[in-house]
Amino acid sequence: MLGLDERALTEQLIAFDTSEPEGIRRAAHFVRGWLESREIAVRELSVRDLPVLVADAGPQDAKLTVLLHGHLDVVPGQEGQFEPRVDGERLYGRGAYDMKGALAALMLAVADLRDSREVRVRLGIVPDEESEEDDFRGCDLLVGEGFVGDFAITGEPTDMLVGVAAKGVLAMRILVRGRAAHGSTPWLGENAILKAVEVFRQIQSLPFASESSALYDRPSINLGRILGGDALNKVPDLCAMDVDVRYLPEQDPEEIYAQVQSLPGVEIVSRFTRPPVLVDPGSPFVRALRAAASAYHPGEVTSVGRDGASDAVSFLRAGIPAVEFGPRGGGHHGPEEWVSIPSLSAYRRAITDFVRTLPERLASADGGASGCEPARADDGADPGEGERT
């Protein structure tokens, strides 16, 4: 019965095209109604005219508060991806893995935990985790409005492992200039698009690109967009490209920026940064989550680093240790995105077991007599990060 519940709710969430604002609003209305019909209090906030939901279960005066975090928005999908499809134990659809399956399980877990007596459970749902907005995001709003606690879990894809680190983001718009000529005589000009591609190859060969760490083989570098040319029969004299660098928690984004800027012919006109996530894997909260998840995972539940950026940064800035933890699946942001149906049930039970056993696990942890002091995480964030220049 549990598996049917998670699958059905995930399918309902996938059916909303939440790559668009109106789809996000309709999905949020559905989620709010679903929670309220189960006597779960829900408060609605707004960021850029999009809904941010906060749901609460358990006593407000509890000594421990666990924050659960999810997002409704998805990247654009191909035709048919908002029509959920089941093949064996896999549920396909846009957002199935990132992260409507996890969100459905989190909603069900909050309903399971309505009778919690020792731990307050709060679920925050944002509409803009996938967006390129950098000024003020839904998760920042949540924290600013008092969505705080002792430990936060965001349901990003981790295959039932615990993500204690996530790469930072340095996204740059780079202009490359060439020389115009008639399209029939390209040898008389300098093609700015071809020059831009060569600049990207040079970025891939810069010193920062070959660095590694304990959790990562290398940073990630992606050419996400390229814009150039204004006529078919003209050699393009200007090209803009958007380069997305996901840097290691140990790396300095200013040093990476300087290396890119030092390349000949490069003009960086804007940038967007998000700091990395780094949480102590030995935190008693992390150990408690790993212990709870181990009963529902066939292998060892280890601490891992994720390549993608994370809204966990908003919690870390407030001194709240935050990790990523989600069900099994694959293909997120791709044409065949899927989530494991049995994993959704396992994920729901891991979350509920974590909350119910947390006081006891913290009390028995070394130095955790009360278990009520939150561990403080160092995210390495600078207050000025997140700006465009």
C-alpha cells in the first residue's frame, strides 16, 4: 500500500508542467490542499509572485526541529514528459527524480509524523530551485521568515546516500569578438562563434579544471548557451556564451574567475555565483540519518559529494547543518528521467524512522547527552556572493 501511495502522488505531481509559472501555481494549490486535507497546517509565502509553502507537524515547543525541503519547479521537458509512465519498477517523467518523487515521499512522511511528540517537523517547498535567479530565492525567503531548526534535509537526488558536499556555481557570460565579412568569403573575416568555441576549450585546460579533492575527481565545466551571428550570409563578429562552472568546495571562485579572465580575447560581462555546501560527515545528525537509511538501502549508506548546486546553502548560512538525501533514480534533466518506485517507499520510511529515532540516537552519541545543540556547518560563503557583476 505504501508503494501505491508514493507512486500515485508522484504521478499527480509530474502531471503539472512546473517549468512554467502557471504550472507551479497550480501544483502548489494542489499540494496545499493535499496537506490541509490531512489536518496539516500550511502557510503560503511568495517570491517573485510564485508560491512558497510551509507545512508543520509535531509540537511547536519540541526540543528538536527537523526541516525537510523540496522544490516544485523543473527544467523544461520534451513532449510527453509531463505524462507519467511506468515501466517495471521505474516511474518516468519530468521531475520524477529531481525531485517530485522525493517531494511526494516527504509529503507522505510529514503526514505520517503528525503524531510526533519529541520532534517538530517542518516542510518547506520552493518554486525556484532550478531558476537562474540569484538576488533572492525561495529558500532564502523561508529562512528569513523563520523556517529554521536543528538539521535540514533537502530531497535532491542522491540514490539514498547522504550528500554532505555540493559543488559551488560560477556561471559567466563571456563575449568573444571577431571581424565581419561576407559569408561567401569567410577567410576575409574572423568568425566569433568559432573563436568562442576555442576559448571554451582553453577554459577546459586551465589549471583549476584539473584539480580534485577527496569527494570529487574534478570540477564540472559546461557550455550551456551560445549566441552569435545575425545573418546567414555574414561572418559573425560577436558571440556570447554562457559557461557554467561547478567548482569544488575547496576551490576559490575568484581565482577561477581570474584564470578565465586572463585568457586572450575574453570579455566577461556578467557572472552568477552560489557557494558550495560542506557539512561535517561526522555530525551526529548525519550519522543518525545514515543509520536510519541503512535499513532501506542494499549497500552501505555513505556520505557523498554531489556535482549539482543546492538550496542547502541557505540553511548553512543560517548555521543550520543541511544535507541532500533523496531516492534512487536517474536521468534528471534528460529525456528519460525516472525514479525507482520501491525507492520512494524506502525513502519515506527512512525519513520517518530518522525523525522518530533522532532523540534517542543523539542522546547516545558521543558528547550528545541532550542532543539538542545543533552542529554548525561551515559553508565558506561570503556575504557578497550571489551578485552579478
